[in-house]
Amino acid sequence: MSLSLYSNKRRITELFCEVLERLILSQKEIEQEVSAMTPIRHSTKQELYQRLHSAKDYIDSCFAEDISLDMIAKTAHLAPVYFLREFKKNFYLTPHQYLTQRRLEEAKYLLLAKKRSVSDVCMSVGFSDLSSFSKLFKTRTGFSPERYRSIALS
């Protein structure tokens, strides 16, 4: 076997072991998060964990749309009031706060990645009012959207 082929096989084995290690560590973290949840039975904790994360994934995938608490709770197959309480207890944010945070993260990315107007960025991340978007952006980042772009790109 040539040295190059041996080296490639060895590197692939190392990468495989690294991925496997990360998966195991990730699974342990998930188990710790599930164990920290309040429902009594472990199976109930697992089910609630999966439902809350599916709702969070829904928010991540539809953040630019006009989504309501009822719609998000429906994706988790939970009553809105119970969903709201459990989401906040597990993620330390309400679904609305998480949605706003997600929209602002995407707005930051779009302001830096593409030459789009601030109003276009505002609308494309799900805000309907430019002035409230600019005010919220400045409150959270300390800069107006235009200033944020100019500082980051300079």
C-alpha cells in the first residue's frame, strides 16, 4: 500500500472517530437537558423536548413569515399556554423573543452579505415597519442598521 493511500485512510479514520465523539457528546448533552426538564416520567421529558425543539426548528425555518403563538404551538402539538410556559422554561425566552432574536440575526447577516437596502432587509426578515425595525435594531446592537453595516464593512 502506498504511503499516500495509507495516509488518506488514516485521516478518514481520524475524522470518523472525531464525528463519532461529537455525536456521543451531543447525545449526552441532550440527555442532560431532557433530565433537567420538570415532567416526572423520562418518556414524557423526551417527548416534550422533541416537541419544543420541533417548534424552535419551525420558527427558524419560517421566521420571515407572519407566524403566531397558536401556529407555533400547533406544530409542537401543545396547547398555546402550556407551550409558552414550557418554551420559556427551557429556552429562557418566549417564542416571540426567540423569533425577534432570529430575525435580527438574519438582518445582521443580510446587511453585511448583500448590497440590499435597509427597508428590503427589514421586509425580508419578517418585520413590517421600517421605523420599529430600525429602533429595535439600534436597541439590541447599539447601532442603526446603516451604521452597523458601515462599521462592520470598514
